[in-house]
Amino acid sequence: MSVSIIILAAGEGTRMKSATPKVLHQISGKEMLFHTIDAAKEISDDIVVVLSYEYERVKKAVESEYDGIRFHRQNRQKYPGTGGAVMGIEPKYDKVVILNGDMPLVLPGSIQRLIEAEGEIAMSILKLNNPSGYGRVVVDNGVKAIIEEKDCTKEQLDISEVNAGVYAVSKELLYKYIPRLNNNNAQREYYLTDIIEMAVKDGVMVSGVVVPQEEFMGVNSKSDLAKAEEIMQQRIKNRWMLEGVIMHLPDTIYIDCKASFEGECELYSGVVITGDTKISTSTIYSHSVIEYSSISQSNIGPMAHIRPNSIVTNSKIGNFTELKNSTVIDTSAGHLSYLGDCEVGSGTNIGAGTITCNYDGKAKHRTKIGKNVFIGSDTQLVAPVEIADDTIIGAGSTITKDVPKGALALSRVPMRIIKGYFYKFFQKSK
């Protein structure tokens, strides 16, 4: 069925206590509004995002990620509220779904159930064990009323059904009822719920669709944000475990929603994977962090840090080793090294304590290390510098010039031994 989707994202989100607009706070590496748009795009090619607070900032963020999204600017001073948000919108299709941009956990299947429900209007309903604080929905062969808690009778307070705030309505009824909304209430706002009241009075069938509480949870505070992240992380990890990824203590692992896995992969406790990282047939040991990189046929960690734009293939990157913007192929860097802005060829061994000195205080420079290079421990490679194939760098060296193929490079200060100096220094006798 062709359907238009309106996403309400105009609020300030003051309870977030943040300079960042509420809908741009991230959940598992993606803005919460984007999660809602992703669900909508699986159903519709006509999506309208309603904005007001930080209009240009949110619009720019959405446009950087998606094509074909329409925007509607709500005049919140003149027409505040959820009803005011949809005033002036012209949906493309005869069926319209109204979603909330602060519901990042909603799934396409639940939206589809609202679309397919009986009647010209369907509203989402949560069934809560403790509905305290919510208006109640009276359901009797369809929705009969939405009653604010303060207006409920004793019997109505026992109702467990509450409004989840998502609607599917025909465009015809939307055009009919939106102009009739008024703000004669304590908040002086225009409410979408008044459409339900008008429809019931007109004898229109209003379906109540019970939806999963997890999916329709609104995110209004940093506490809500953390809860939504937990749920999203569980979904992401369950998905990849079903695809064959082994996870040790998965509750301790963080995986970005844009990350992907191929082949047999294994993740140990405390692993953090961010951005559009791609991992193929590799093992990531405990407490390693991988950011926006590609790992293939490799072992990483424990406690390694692979920073953005790194490519690691058929290599071992050991504990306390850090890579940044580097390409490493068939290489062993077992421990305590920093390889930034460099290329490392196959068959190369990086000794403990090796660092590429890539920053001169003004600009970054690259280091190129060839094939079959043996770099001794505690070596500094001062970029820009090139180490050719089949070379040896002696331990403790500082390399400031290119090293030709087949050479040994050393830069050690000659060792001195002064006999008896200990006793002289501490004024002790033998």
C-alpha cells in the first residue's frame, strides 16, 4: 500500500539538557531521528520531517545522510503542539502515518500493522502494568475515548491501555479534522488526540493497535537515551550472532549500527567497534577499540587501538599498539607501538616501542615501510621517511633519512663503561 509518513521532530527537548537538538543525539552511532527515518523508508517514498527548533541544523544533518526527504517548518509560536505540527502538510498518498522523531526503536513491522488496521484511523496503544501518569484509552470494539488521567473516574484509572502517540489516518480525514483543531486547553496547544475525539463523535471507526512498549518508547532524557542504547545494542549484537559472529560476554561489547562482519569473526569482552568498520574473518581480543577501519584475516589486541582510516590485512596487532590512518599488510606489531600515517609491507616485523613520528608541529607526514623489514625495539621513524624492502633497523635507532634496500640502519650513541663509578657517586666503599 502506498503511504505517506510524517515524522514529528520540532521539539526543543529541554529535558535532554543539551545544546544538541534532541533528535540529533546518537544511539549506537546514528542520530535517533535517522533510526526513525530508516524505518519509514522501508515503507514509504514520501517522508516529511517536521522541524522547528534548530531547523537549519537538523535539516542539514538529514540532507547529509538522505535524499528525497521533504521538510515542513512548524510555526510553534502560532501553532504549537502535535496538531499544529501537521498543519499545512500535503501528503502524496491517501494513507498517512504520523511518527515521532524521538522514537528511534520503532520497527517497520509495527508501523505496517497500523497501516493495515481496520477503519480510516488507527492509533497505537501501549498496555502498561503501571499506567500512572498517562491518559487512558477507552477501547470497546474500537477506540471510544482518550481521557487525561486527572479526568478519569476510579474505574477508568484501572484501564491499562495508554496512547503511544503514533497514528495512521486517511488523508481525507486529516484534511477534514486538522482545520477544526483548537487550542482551548491549559497548554494552549493544538493536539492530534483531538482528531480521535472528533472522529469518534462522527461515528468513524478508530482502531486501537496494541504495540510493543520497547519499540514505542520515547527518548526525552539522557536516562531514556541510555535505555534506548541498551535495546539497540542488544538488537545489533543478536543480529550479528545469528550471522555467526562469536561474542564473549556480549553485554560488555559495543558495536556501531554501521559496522559489518563477514566470515568467522570472534569478539572478546570489552571490545568497542565504531563507525562503518568492516571486519572479516578476524579475532578482536579484549578491550580493543576499532574506529572506522577495515580488518581482514587478522588478530587485534588485547587492548589495541585501531583509529580511523586504517586497513589491516593478515596481520597481528598486539596489546597497547595503536594505528591511525595506516595500511598494514601481513605484518606483526606485537606490542607497545604507534603506527600513524604509514604504510607497512608484507613480512615486516615491528619491534616493541616503535613509533612513527608523523607530526612536526605543523603538518602530518607519512612513513613508508617496505616488505620483509625488521625494525628493532624502541625505534623512532621521523616522517617523511621511506624504509625500503629487505632492511634491518637496529634497536634504539632514530631514523631521519631514507634507508636503501638490503641495508642495516643504526643511530646509537656509543656505549661507555666507567669502572667504579657507582662507589664514587654514592661515596660507598667496595
